[in-house]
Amino acid sequence: MPTIPELALDALNAVTKLSAAIAGPPALPAGGNLQAALDAGDVVLEAGATWEGTYTLRSGHTLTGRAGSAIHGTSGPALVIPPGSRDIRVEDLICTSATRFSVIAIGENSANQTTIADAPSYIGILRVRVPTHRGRRAFELHGCGVWLHDCDVLDCWDPAGSDSQAVYIGNAPGNIYIAGGRYSAGAEVVLSGGDTYKIPRNTPDGILLAGVELFRPPSWRSDGVARKVKNLLEIKNGRKVVIRGCTLSGCWKDAQDGTAILFTPANDGSITVPPRTTGDVQDLVMDDCEIFDVGSGLNVLGRGSTSVTLNALSNLLVRNSRFTVTTANGGRGILALMQGEPGTLTFDGVTFRGDGNSCLYYAAGSVLDPVTGLKRKAGKLGSLTVTRSLLQAGQYGLMTDSGPNAALWQTSIGALNVTGNTFVGAAPGLKTALPSNTFVEGWPA
């Protein structure tokens, strides 16, 4: 069973040092030359004033707003933190953009950023609000040691029909820390990976979401606007990923089937010889989270069927978390669909209520072989452990694409440990197959 990977705290500590009480410069009045002021040093913006345009922040500088201070990008992002920058702090601002660009761009996925040293580092974004954005991304993170603290993205989606994200983690070496705040977007609320990156063989190492709300308003479901809804959280490239104390809600059948969370290595979306090594998903922990108003809980894909995955997804721990799902939102109404020969998966202390025909389903499917690059039937799920959980069983409890009985599980799952759980409404066959568990007819009061 994996342990919780501890995110390196050097980025957080560095940003915290920038929080020391400083008298600071006098407030820049409305109409003042903001770019010149930013080039010169720290800037405080006049309360209630708005600046139009795209502004670039320099290393070692701080930009602070006062009540109602705003920056509106007219032909690009509101704020840009270029490659090579470091030790930058932005706080207490409202940021918007009139274009489909990102509202705040930290680093680049371009020829300007091809090494880890090129990535912006030690970047703190505190209490920055993006109230609305009609474009692809609110925060675009291509940095190392980036801290979003108590930020809000409340209404981000692209009328042109492209995928949209509140937070996108791309050409980023890692140490991404998102604490507090509320985030909402059309396609994926938070997405890491899924593109071809200019830093070769790069996988973000250390991503932490703590006390964050990822959501879509219920009104979006019936207002007739096409937002291309997919998932609330999608990790296609990332190691040592921790989601702790978060709330996820609002996912229904639209561009995909209504599953809240997708974990799958995506190797840049194409076959290469030799294969690229980005698109690695390892060591994930989901702890003390609440997931509701969704069609299904998780889709866990070990290897890709359209791109070569060198390393199968492995070491996923979901614990002390609560899932309430329903087929009324689309999906299978289950806790987790597992596919494509993932490695070690553990569910511990999970509460699951759903109306699907099972709670856990391994549908092996097909994968591209990492050696030959040819499509083949996926092999076994490496190891599945389910302990201390309260699970609505559905008709079959545990299901595979070969069938629901215990003998077939063993042909599909390398090591199976299902003990000390309580299954609600289980069929007699499940009780026989899993004797080291408790079975009840109705949901405990």
C-alpha cells in the first residue's frame, strides 16, 4: 500500500518568506503606467481601479491589489510570468481576459522553455479571483514551485467548443500546491498533462490539492449552453499526486459519461519510436474527500489504447473518502471503473453509495504494447485491495468483463484482498465469494 507522498515544501517556504510585513510602495493610482511600475519593483494597486492590457511580472517582485483592484487582458492574458522568472508574488486581485488565451500564464509550453531550469519557480498566487472567462484556461501553470492559495475561478468555459480548465498543469517540473479556493470550468476543472511538452521526458513531480472545491453549478446542466463537460479532475501526467480534504461535485453525461475523476497516463497523444516518457501517472493518494452529484466516481486506466504508455499507472490509494453517485447523471453509477492493466490499487475506509450494477468493475480492454507499439488485449489488474469500507454492492458487487463470479476475478486480478468491509444489498453469490466481510440488506442508519 503506498504511503502519502509528502510534497516538497521548499516552494511553499520560499513564498511564505515573501509574506513578511513590508511597508511597500504607495498605491499606483488608476491610469498609472503599470508595466513601468512592475519593471521597477513591487507594486500596490489603487483600490477599485482597473488596468487594461497584458502585464509581465519580473523576478523578485510583488504585485498586490486592494479592494476591487482588477486587471483585464484585452488582447492576451491579464498577467504573464515568463520562463526563467522566480520569486514572484501576486495577491488580492481580480483578473479577466477578453480573449480565449489563459487569464494568468505562468511559464510557457514553447521553445522558450525546454529545460527544468527555464521553468518559472517559487511563484505565489494568493486570493486572486477570475470571476468569469470565455476561453480555454484561467490559470496555466508551466512552473516549478507554484502556489495557488485561496483563489477562485467561478465560470470558465469556451464558447468555441474547445476543452476548458480552471487550472491546467502542463510543461511543469512539479511542486504544484493548490490550497483552498473554489474552481469551476466546462471540460475539466483541473487537468494535468495531455499535451506534447517542450521539456523532454518531463513529468510533474509533486502535485497537492488541499481543501479545494472543484465544482460545476447545477444550473449548468439545464441552461442549454454547450460546455463540453468531461471530468472534475483529470491526471494524465504526474507523480506523487495528493488530493486531500477536497470536495468534488457536478459531473454529468455530456462530452463524456459523467465520471468525476480520470487517472490515466497519456503519452503525448501519439506513438513515437522510442516512446516519449512523459505521461507517467504514479503514486496517487486521495484522502478525506467528498464526491457527489456525479455519474460515477473514478475511471482508472493503467495503459493507453491510443498511445504507448511506458509505465502502467500504479500505486493509487483512495481512503477515508465518501462517494455518492447516480446513473441519473450518466455513467455506470459505480465507485470505480478500472481498465488497461493498472498496477496496485487500494480502497481503504471508503463510503460508496450508488445505483449501478456493481461497485468495482475491471474491464481490461485493449492497450498499445509498450515494446511493440501494437494493440493487444490488456492483462490482469496487478493488485486490488479493499478494506474497512462501506459499499453499496449493486447486483454483482465486484465485476469483470469476464463476469461477476470469484473464479473469474482471479483470472482478471493478479492479487485480490477484499476483507473487513460492509456490503449493502449484496447478492448471495457475493456473500459466498467474500466470507471475510459483513453483509447487510439496508443502508445503516
